[in-house]
Amino acid sequence: MISKNNIKLIRSLELKKFRLAENLFLAEGNKLVTDILESALEVEFLFATEAYLESAGALAGRAKSIVTCSHAEIRKASLLKNPQQCLALCRIPAYTPTEAQLFSQLVLCLDNIQDPGNLGTIMRTADWFGISDIVCSVDSADLFNPKAVQATMGAICRVRVHYRDLTAYLEEANQRQTPVFGAFLDGENIYQTQLADTGIVVLGNEGRGIGPELTPLISHKIHIPAFSPPGQKVESLNISVAAAVICSEFRGRSARRQ
Amino acid sequence: MISKNNIKLIRSLELKKFRLAENLFLAEGNKLVTDILESALEVEFLFATEAYLESAGALAGRAKSIVTCSHAEIRKASLLKNPQQCLALCRIPAYTPTEAQLFSQLVLCLDNIQDPGNLGTIMRTADWFGISDIVCSVDSADLFNPKAVQATMGAICRVRVHYRDLTAYLEEANQRQTPVFGAFLDGENIYQTQLADTGIVVLGNEGRGIGPELTPLISHKIHIPAFSPPGQKVESLNISVAAAVICSEFRGRSARRQ
């Protein structure tokens, strides 16, 4: 049975201040929770129906504490519209990225991304394209926001997100001559730009783009051109769609060469 | 002032049966409503604050009926978390696509797409990549669902969505020798596949992919390969992300050739 206090704890994790106070985040749904149990993430509490526990078998034993409960109780505690058979409260991991992780591979860098769903979707896309580290400005959405966690669809087990002062990070990249790409409206057509196999790709906020304080630190301005008929108004790409097109373009180059 | 009956009408448009009964859909937010007023779509009712009407100027006159109201009233009627200064009720357009639109340009075809937000995001992406027509199976999400409308960010003014029996549509494509591409896990690496400038690209449902009844009608199976380290588990791409990568790959080919 899920106690009233536990329901309160679970639901409190929607807010960052409670996540920080408890050092916990919430993950929901059979697939995501199973992915987490199979990963290196630590599960403090697993709230699950008997049916889920049976299907998970020995894997459930990775949780430090298991509470068997009914689906009705899961529904009461859940933040989802369509709750499934389990909820997990997981320890927030502390990653200390190596210099190689930050500067010597392909890294996505997000300046002030606001929507947790976009952040989670970008993590899922990064996972697909073999990008293991994302650097976010400190004012970006929190990857442990339940909406971000759910949108990762399990990529949260594999993709690490680091929050950093981006000015200092990109200055160091410049000193190390790590190429810094950035998406700008006046950038070079990405389909006709020479891309590197490693480097940092900066994407800006959903509304205002990359902040002016970072612009001088970008060594390669790139742009996804619109293909709409000449003269026709066209809006913009969703940030997670732009991230996907850019990841595909970077990774696709080497695939095309083979 | 927005009457109680109008608030009821506005909020009822969240459900398809009321949209069909009224032949209206809801659009919210200053930018989207302005885009619609500038387009060929018909606005039956515009509910807006004085501030919005002042900024819209003569454009507001395109609405058949204008109701000036307070922001508090907009908030009461709105389906959004952060309502803005206006709401519009628009006539659902009836498009009759030409044969050229269906068979002689690049067309996206969605089999049983479920999430209205994904559909709206795909329309926005299509708009960017100069794809003006999308064909959906009849069991797909409704593009006039308010969540889809909002996610289009204005692309609803330019991109037409047609609901069709996909078996009949793709059979006709086969008869006309229009290439039919489809995204499959066992498809050919898209980066190494010859793509056409025109043709139909079929994307499957979020969970199960393309239905087995359509598979024999696909002439070119394609696949976006994962770039994750060998042996590492990787989930899948979000459907709107996959659509973006595929659109980029089709359109990027011609851009690279220049």
C-alpha cells in the first residue's frame, strides 16, 4: 500500500525544490522503470502492482525498497494522464564529466532551453545518434522534471546532462580549438557546410535563439534552410526538431562516406 | 464580453464531435491568430482584448464577428495553461487535393498517428521543408484538435492534411508508379539510399510502426540507423523527430547537389 506520506512525496517531485531537497526524481511507466532498473541509476523506492513485479522478476530486487500496491493507488500517486503499473523514485545521479567528454567528442549544448518535454526529446534523439553528453546553461529546464524524464523514453539511463556556465565552457572550448557550431538564422547552409566528427553544437532558446553573450564564442555559424516556396511565410522549426536535423547531418556525413 | 454560451462553445471544441457539429476549430495565441487572419482560413469569431485588436489593426476586420473582452475572460475560456490576448473560432476548411498534389510532389503519409501534438509538430516541419500536403489514415489524430492546431505554430495556414483510406491511396500510387518510401527497422540505411525528389513517404504509428496491410505497397523501405555504441540498448526516435530527419534527408540531397 502507498502511504499518504509517500503519495505526498511522489507528487512533490514535480517541483525542483523538492527534488533537490530529497535528491530524488520520479519515473513512471513499465518500460521506463524497467530500463532504469537495468541501468546504473539507483532506485530508492519502487511502487508497483503484483503484475509488474511478476514480469520484472529478479530485476525488481535492484530497488532498495519495494512497495506492492494496486493500480488504483498508482493512479492516485501518478502525475500521468494514463498511469501504468509502476512508479520509481530514483536517486539523482552526480556526473563529473571528463575533459574528453566535454571537448573531444560530439556534444550538444543547449542555451536556456525552457520546455522539459523538448529537453527529454532531445536526450532521446542524442541517444539515437550516439551523443552521450549534453551541456545545458544553468537557466535551462531541469532534466529531472517528470515531463523531461518521461520524454526521454529511457535515454535518461544513457545520456548525461551537465549544467554549466556556457560562457566559461565555450571559452575553454575556444582555447582548446574545439570547433563550436551554433544554429543561427544567418548561418551557413548546413547541407553545404563542412562539418566535423567532433565538436560542440550550440542550440538556442525556443524563442530568442542563442544569447548574444555566446555569439562571439561560436566558431561556425550554421543554418537549416527552409524549402518553402519563395516569398511564402514560414515560421521556424521546433527546437527538438532542429536538434534532430543537425544530429542527423553531423552523423549522416560519416555514414554517407562509407 | 464572452457570453456563457460562447465559453461553452469554445471549450466544447476540444472534442471532435463538437468540432464536426459546429464545423469550427479553436486557435489561441496572438501569433497563431494573426497568422490565421492573414491566411485564407475563415474566422467566424474573434475574442480579443483591446490591446490585441489595436495591434492587429485592420486585419481583425477579417473576422466575421469580433468580441472585445478582458484578459480574465480569455483565461476563463482558454484551454491553454498560459492564455494570451485572443482566441479565434475558425471554419474547418474543406480541401479537395488535386492528383498532382497527391502523386507528383513530395508527400508525407501518416499511418494511424495518435498524438495530436506530434501531428502538429510534423505539419510545422513539413511547412519548413516545403511539403504542402500530408495524407493521414482515417484513424489518425485530428489536425483540428486544439493541441495539434497550437503545435503547428501557424503551419495550419499553409499545410493541407487529407484523411484517406491509405490502402486505396498507396495502391493508386503503385499504379501510377509514384515511389512509395516507408520507414522500417529493417529498411535500407537512409544515408546510403537513393532518394527521389517526389514521392510518398509513409511513417507508422508511434508504437507499432507501419501497419502490415500497407507493407506490400511500400516500394522503398528506408531506415534511420542508430549511431549508439555497438551493443548498447537504444530505444527509438520520436515520430516527429523521425519525420524531420527524413524530410531533411530528402530535401538536403538537392541542396547538397547545388
